[in-house]
Amino acid sequence: MAAAAGGSSILAQEARKPELVVGGGVAAGRHEIVPLPFNPAKLKDLSEKLISNHHGRNYAGAVRNLNKVEETLAAVTKDTSAYEVAGLRRAELTFTNSIIYHEHYFANLGGDGKINGAIAKLIGDTYGSIGKWEELFIATAMSLGGGSGWTVLDYNFHTNELRTYWADHHTLGLAYGKPLLVLDMFEHAYQLDFGPNHAKYIEAYFVNINYDEVNRRLEQAMAAAKAMR
């Protein structure tokens, strides 16, 4: 993954080693790659090579690029051009969201695809049936086939409800929510195994969903929503 336009000239300044600041519990420029939470050789219909390449190149690349961007942002002064700052901020958001979505995506794989627990009840109550929700989720994912983006089952804190969203690229998504189930619809997520057949990829994704992880996220979201009322 390349840095966003406008930031590359600053990123090339290797000689500058700014003092790093701390925000959100992670020192700027010190984000670490989270290992896969499952054995990629044991997924059904998704090859080890596909998952390992996706994790090691696309996700890990986002982590490395965010570290570079944050290090450079720490050196920004009042004399830095607005054009350069805008490019860096654009890259910062792109790589940050890429990391968040990728980590959610990988963490909600490795299961048996059998829906259970509180998420099953909430989906049924919200959409009328689990089958209806799956139909909508798949239709949303199919609309992104051949392009770039994410399909996300979110808990919307603004309306306190479950919603399925379409997220274009890495910078357009729900502003105030908790991702519960994330599907990567960028071509790099399926091209190696399925070519342009994104429908088969979506089928394979569904049989590998880890709904225990989805339920854990839902529990977090419900607790947060209650605390914010």
C-alpha cells in the first residue's frame, strides 16, 4: 500500500527523527502487527496462501505505513505546507481505518460459520430472520465486487441499533459505531483463490465466520451503549 498523494515527499525525509508523542495508549509510529488468531491452513475454501499474503502484505503494509506517517506528523511545524499536512492526514486516516477493519476481519474468521448466541437473536429481531439479514449482507458485499471496500455489520451508537453498512475504501464508514462483523471486499482479499468470482469468496467467508468473536464484540457494544445513555 502506498502513502496517499501529497505525503510522499515528507515520508522520504529519513534523516528527520522526530520525538514521538503518545496518544491512545500507543506511541506514534510504534504500532505492531497483530498475528493471525487462527491457523490459516485450517480455513475452509480459503487457502493458506491467500490469507497469509493478505495478512503479511496488505494488513502489515498498512501498519508499517501508518508508523511512517505518524513519525512524520510528529515533525510537522507551523512552516509545513498545508498541502503536505493534508496529504499526511489523509494517509493517517486511510491506514488507521485499514488496520482497524483488517484486524476485525481476520479476528472474525477461524470459526465454523454457525451463528449462535445474542447476535443470532438480535439479528432475528432486527431483520425478521437470520436468512433475511444474510441476503442483505451478501447483496451489499456483491455490490462491491470488482471494486474496493468493506461490508460491515455495525452497532450504531447514534440510533442504538444493528445495521449493515457499505464502506467505500478506507475512509468512508459509520462515524459512530462498533464493527461486529467485517468482510473485506477489496480484490486482494479473494483474487488469488477466486479470480473475479467474488460470489464464491463470499460463500467461503460465511462458512469460516467466528460468531463467538462477533458475540464478544456485541457484548462490548451493548455495554458501551448503556454507559453512554
